[in-house]
Amino acid sequence: MQLDIFQVDAFSSTPFGGNPAAVCPLDAWLPDATLQRIAEENNLSETAYFVRNGELFELRWFTPTVEVDLCGHATLAAAWVLFEQLNEPSELLRFSTRSGELRVRRDGERLSMDFPAKQPAAVEIPPSLLQALGLPCAEALYRTDDYLLVVEDEGIIADLKPDFAALANFDVRGIAVTAPGQQFDFVSRWFGPSVGVNEDPVTGSAHTSLAPYWAQRLGKTRLSAEQGGARKGQLWCEVLDNGRVLISGQGALYLKGTIFI
């Protein structure tokens, strides 16, 4: 069997930026074990698969170790492949996923994803979390399916050297560390060793929590964001009044090829 594969750098206008995701268009679903083995072999933070089902595309995402409920950058990458490589004529794509229906539309040079927003709830900061991140203190901690740890300065985020084995012990999908930015409204880094990704360069799904937090804190609904350590990507977010958040960015093709299984 031969399958097409594309690798797209999501949330970047050029290769070698943003967050790489593999995208595999399928005519029909393969066994879950095969999907997981391909994702493991790709060894990227996410591999996205989609199958056309009438006017919808069924979309699934796999890390090298598990299937996940939501992935922003791989959704952007899948939409980019449909628009730019497979010549999908529609201006709006509808994806059926484990997190409900997701929509992606063209927005000038960017693609805009419509995701459900998550409202972070304040929780106490476990000292062990600060220790795992190598931080003496932090402003506050919030929780959705991720931890959102707020620190006062973006320089703190740039210098983080986490203990990934220790971070894997927390019962959350991942840990986002965030701060106000200088060139952007806010910046962040995201660590997810419990789902097989020590650090994700740009995590679109984390911004379903980050954007509502910063929108409330800054008193604005449109926000610019940058995520990453050595490798960075840029996002534009809009928090809507209907419980949704728009997350926009660009994509760049790094490779396309064939999988033989």
C-alpha cells in the first residue's frame, strides 16, 4: 500500500519555522494500530489523517504515542494541504473530530480555525510544578485540560529548562507557561511529556485556553501571540462571544512524498 504524505510547517510563512505536522489524506480509515505506527515512524508531534465524508472531512490526530482529542497546528496543516496541494475549491472546510465540528476558512494569507474556547479556572500552584520547571515562583496557575502557568516576563520563558520526566507526572495534557509579550500581546511555551511531546513549538489547541485568559486580562478580544523556544511560530486569536475562539496562522510546505506499508 502507498499513501501520500505532506509535511507542513504550521504557524509559519516559511519552512523551518512554526510547528511541523505530517498530513496523510486517506480514501478510507486504516486500522488504528497502523495509524499509530505511522505517527510513531514520522516522529513528529502530530500526524493528521483525514477522510472525505460527503461535505465533511473526518479528521484525526496522533502523536508518536497516543491519539489526541484536539490539535490546532495539525488541523491548520491539514487545511493547508487541502487548499494548497489538493485544490479544494471551497473557501470553508468542515472537519468532523473527537472535539466536535471544526471549521477552517481562508482569511487573506492566513487560515482561520474556529475552535471551542476553554475558560481556565484558577488553582493552587504545586511546589513540585515550579521545581520541575526550574522556577522559584510564578504569578498564578490556571487549569483546563492543560495547566496555564503565568509568569511576569517573557525572558523567564525563554530561559526555561524543564525536567520533562517530572512534568510527565502531572495529570494534565500539558503545561503552558505564558507571559505578556513585547512584540506580541502574549508569549508562551508548551510542554507535553505525558502525551509523548516534550516541547511542542506551536500548540494551536493550547490557545483555546490561552486566548480567553489573555483577552480577559488585557481587555481585548483580538490578540497576537508567539509560541516557542528556539523554534517559534506566530498566531492571531479572536475570542468570540459565542464560546468560540478563532485561531489563525500561515503554513509552509517542507516536503511531500509517499509512504510504503
